[in-house]
Amino acid sequence: MSALLKSVDREQGPLPETGAAPGCFWSGKPSDHRDAALGVPGVWAQLCVRYAWAAALAAQHGAVAGDDLPGPPRRHLCLSDLKYRRIFDIVPGRSESELAGFLSKLQGREKVRVVCIDLSSSYRRLVRRYFPNAKIVADRFHVVRLITHHFLELARQIAPTIKGHRGFLSAFRKRPDRLTAKEQLRLQKLFEAYPSLRSLYEKMQALRTLMNRKHLTRRQCWQPARELVAFIEELKNSSFAPLISLAQTLETWSEPLAAMWRFTRNNGITEGFHRKMKLIQRRAYGFKNFFNYRLRVIAQCG
């Protein structure tokens, strides 16, 4: 974990909060001035890389059947510009072999300074190969969701009765300052029945609070970096499989996690676009041609 502390202290300057204007490639050629902007020296581009599921994340949301929204391939790459909050482009495919042709010819990729991604090893390999000068930043929402998932998994093992009780699970996920009076009463009853869950809840909230810190300078990142190292060691030394698995993930992604403290953007913009893409497909009753779907998405979200 010494690499984490060194990465925080590295003289790299503040992470950029500006981005290059997005481009869109109509018929494989630059269509307007936005593509030319990518070639301007010194421009900082911020791209948010995320694989969208079939039927605009039907599989992820679990609300739309695949046969209800035919059209694009099952998965495609979605690139979003985080500063201007617009879709940069979408490309069919999910593997590196399918995306190599597009990413290798992408204009201005050497000028990309920040890439915000989920905690996916495949995403990270793509970024390291095709965006060599980019700083990888973990997406804050998915990090907090991962932490909550592992702690809830352990809570279900300790208290099997809460598996089918949505009220207890909902209260356990919330921050203490956001609990209603009814939810506070539910948690109190849960902690009285299972005292060990109180310390588990407090530990989860402390770790989530640490991950939600932002706007920190390089020097200010030292203290949370030490706290993260201590959290990881504590989780690794526990005897619970969910916490050990969480510790391994946090250790593997320690540097992108530390970058979150200095970078405020996240994948929420892209998730919002995924919702719009889902509505676009619903209005059209699906698309048989991916090119037409891509043009529609860029026209409404680009």
C-alpha cells in the first residue's frame, strides 16, 4: 500500500475539471467543429467510459425484455464528455478486439487527461492501452454501492431474518442523518436483536464517508490515504469472506480510489444518458440498424 501514498504525493498537479468539446463521427468522418477541437494542443478531454447493455441497459435495469427492444448489438461502448455533459460517441462491441479499430483511430486520445470508469479490470486495460496519458478515476457511485453490497451481504449472514424485510435493508443502507423517525426505530430494534450489526453499520458508514470526500489538495489527500490503508488492513484481517473480498478490491483499485478525492465528476452523467437511450429505443419500438440508432442518440444526447 506504499504505492498509494506515493501516488497521492506525486507531483502531478490538480486533476483537470475541464474537458475537450466532444466530437461525433457521422459516416466515419468528422461532422463539425467539435472534432477539430480535439486536435487543439493543450485541450483537456474528460471521457467517461462505460459499456451499455442491450436495449439501453435493459439487462442492468431488469425492467425491459430483450425481445421488446430489438435493434443494436447486445452491448456497445458509450463515451461521454463530462464537462459539456454530452454523448461523444457509441460503438458496437464490448471486448478489446471489437473496439480496437475505433479506439486506435480515435482523434485526440493522447490528450485525454482523466477517465472515470467502474471498478472493472477490462475497462482499466482498455484505458491503459488506448489512453496512455489519462489518469484513471474510480466512479464514486459504484464504489459506494460496492461497499454497501459487501456489508449488506455480511449483515444477511449475521441476521438471516432481514433477507426478506425491505424496511430493514433500506434503513441499513441509509446514512444516519437521512433516516426518518420510523427507520431509526427499525434500526434500533435490529441492533437490539443483533448487537454486532451496530458496529458493522458504523464501520460501513465510516468507509462510505471516506470514499465520498472530494475537492482535496495533494497534501490533504495524505490523511484519507492513511485511513484507507488502515481500513483495508482491518478488513483483510477479519474472518468474514465478504469483508476480505472487499478489502482485496479496494487494495487493487487503491490509486483510482485516491484520485476520487481530487476529482469531483462521476458516471452519473452517463447513467442519465443511458436512461435517455432507453427511452429513445422505446419510442422507436427498437432499431434494426445500429447506425440509425447511433445517429438518433448523438442527435438527442450529443
